[in-house]
Amino acid sequence: MNIGSLITRHASFRPDHVAVVFEGARITYRDFNIMVNQLSNALLRAGLNKGDKLATVLSNSLELLTLYWACAKTGVVIVPMSPLLLPSGLEGLIKDSDSVMVITAPDYAENVDAARPGLTQVPDEAYVIIGGGERPGYRSWAEFIDGASEAEPPDAGLGDDDMYNIFYSSGTTGKPKGIVHTHFIRAMYGSLFANAWRMTPESVVLHAGAIIFNGAFLTLLPAFYLGATFIMHKSFAPENYIRTIAAEKVTHVVMVPSQIVAVLHDPSYAPDKLASLKMLQSVGAPLHLEHKKRINEDLPNRYYELYGLTEGFFTILDRTDADTKLASVGVAPPLTEVRVVRGDGSDCDIGEVGEIIGRGPCVMPGYYKRPDLTEAAMKEGWLYSGDMGYLDEDGFLYLADRKKDMIISGGVNVYPRDIEEVIIGHEAVRSVAVFGVADDKWGETPVAAIVTKGEAGLSEEEMKNWINARVGAKFQRVSKVVFMDDFPYNAAGKILKRELRDKFTAE
């Protein structure tokens, strides 16, 4: 099993089909395969072999996309790092991953330089920089690949269980952990999701989120599995995103909720500009019902939602169920099972909230070098998510919240998402995040942070009263409302509730 063989295959059987569109460049499968081969042979020439780890500190770029496939062909394990990491974080993760090469760009080189003294396993000649001319202590990208053969690299002898990547968790729920994916798991991503999204070799995929995060692979891998066209933006900008969908007749997109909200509220948005879409998918965090309803009204029969863990199980709300089960996150795809369990591991009743667990062909073999964490997360073959939810009578999954985000007020479990769904219904509210803060009487009490759609002219007290008149129970009443210009997000586009909570507590 070698997912890198997909590029070789398409170069043989559909060589003139456009594989990649990036920054004005349109690259056919024939030419992309040549680029991948040259980089593969450059990696081998530099002394890297099957199983060696290569860390990247890069934003979206053609070089990073090519590295994904060169590593696939050679068996080198790619370890993408967030460019937002500070030197201490970079040093810790690069060291933890046992990476022996680091590839970065000028924008991030200063942080890499500061981390270098602690990275004794990385030879001085194994630092490579992309763009920006010469930089002391680095080999330039041009020098690194210059003269490398464009022929297919030697067979790496890869099997199903060979490691393809290590993705470190975002760190929003504690110390980051190295999540391992094998070539088999990534092949399943290609096959399973191509089927789930109804993609074909003629599909056109657009992705503007950071491809260092696993959510990108929900469409990246099926696109390359089928030999479709993958359009990548350097960064997300809603107006450019809308323009590209219209101009390129894009068929499939996946976005995090903050991006979806930005598109729907951009002045250039109009449903007819997105008419080519066959799928508009939300992933990464719950999308509030108000936004889902608008998508279904503006772009009927196109909305999909995926709930899942980078560690490896998923549920999918298919476009055919998006009208009748809009509040749910769907059902497990074929070959995957999902259950909701109590603290003792027994199955919850219909409608009873418990922890979501799952198993299937995409579940990781474990956390890198952390059998203790693997054992804590996986029990008898089931992966425990740390997320709370319930199943309805038809087996559809509904999310409550993460265990860590749940508020316990007066001994009652309060789920922030229930309150958020009420608040987003206010005509002036663009985005909302509810979190718990310490309270002497109740233990914890809900606070609502709100981003409005411009100058709403609302006072905090007016908004608080509006919310508390509409929530379903007294324990869901918010103790305070905070208006913000925007929320803190991580590089994957998730709202950092921990930062909001810390900021509020500090004030």
C-alpha cells in the first residue's frame, strides 16, 4: 500500500487533466508527477529513507502539497507543524517527533532559528528554506532539488501499516499529542470520502484552509484518489473564495464554521455564485442551526456536515438528510461504528447524553511514543472522544459539547451549545461562544461572548435579558454578556474558548 502511487497512476492514465491550481499556476498530472518525483529523489539524495521523520513549518504552498506526495512515494513520514507555534512549541514537537529534517519559509525562520539549539537530532545541513533568497544556516529550496532525477523513485517497499504522517493535536484541550496515520488509513480517506461526497474524476475541489490540519484531507485525499482537480488558496479570504467557486465551477468545498459565516456575510455573496457546488460541508466545530438553515434555503441539497476526530472515527450528515435531521451530525459511514456510553461503558438509552465512542478503518494505531495516552483513549478497540452527545430513535448522532466545555452549575450539566443555539437566533448576532466561569454560589455560571453584525446598538443588559427570556431552563441563563470585535481562533479556525475564559477571568 503506497498512496504515492496514485499520482503515478494519474500521470499515466489522465496526464493532461489539471491536478493542481495554485496562485495562477495550473499543473497537469503529468507535470505534478514530475515535480513529486524530483522532490522524492531529492529527499533520498539527502539521506532520508523510509520511516525517517520530516517536519515542516509552512503555510499553504505548492512546495508543501508536493512534499505530501513525495513523502508518500518514499516512505518518509511527514510531520506538519503549525506556523503559529512559538520557538518553545516548535522545539518540543520537532524533538518529540524525532524529525531529522526541517523545511520552512522566511516568515517562520526566526522561530525555527530560536528552536534550533535544542534540536540536536537535526543535522545543520538538514534545514531547508523555501523562497526569500539565501539565508545563513539553510539550504535553499532551489539548491535542495537542483539536479534531482525526475524519474520514479525506487520502490519504498511500503505496506498497509507503514506510517505516513504524524499530526499533532491543536493543543486546545491540553498538551499536543502526535496522532499517527498509516498509508492504509490515508487510502481509506481517499476511497471512503470520495464515495461519501459523491465525487468523480471530473470534480473540482477548492480548499482555502490550512492543509497542515486533518480537515483538509477530507477532500484533498479523495480528489487525488480519483484524479480530480484540487484548487488551493494560500489563505482564506471570503471574496476571493466566492470568486473562485464561480469562475472555476467548483463542485466540492469543506469549511470550518467561522469560514462559512464569513462567506454568508460577505458583501459579494450571492447564492447564484455558488450554484456549481454539489457539496458545501461544515467540519471542525458545530455550525449553528441558523446558518445551516440559510445554506439549505440558498443552496438546497448541498449541505453536508462531518463530526469526527483526527484520531479516526466519523459521522456524516448527508445532504439527503440535511432537511429532516438538520440538528444532528449524521450517522457513521460504512465500516465505522459509533456508540454513546455512560461512565461505566454501558450504552445510553435513546436521547440520553453520554460520551461518544467509535471504531473503524480510519482509527489511528496510537499516539506517537505515548502508549499511556493511547491506552487511555482506546479501550477494547473503541476510541473515546471526550465529546458528549446522544442518539435519536433512527441512530442519528446529536452533539451536546466536549466534556471539558460542559458547565456544571448547581450540580446540573449545562451544555454551552444549547445556549448558543438560542443566541444565534437574534437578528443582530453574527457569532457566539458560551463558556463557564467560576461562581461562588453555583460553582460555575454561563457567560456569552458575542460578535454582532455591525453596530447593533444593544446594551449588554438588553442582550442578557433577551437570552434569559428564551433559554429552556433557569440553569441555562447567562450571568454576563460580553461584546467582542472577533474571537480568538486557532490555525484550524476553531474558537479558542479557553482563551476567552482566561481573558474574562483575568478581567
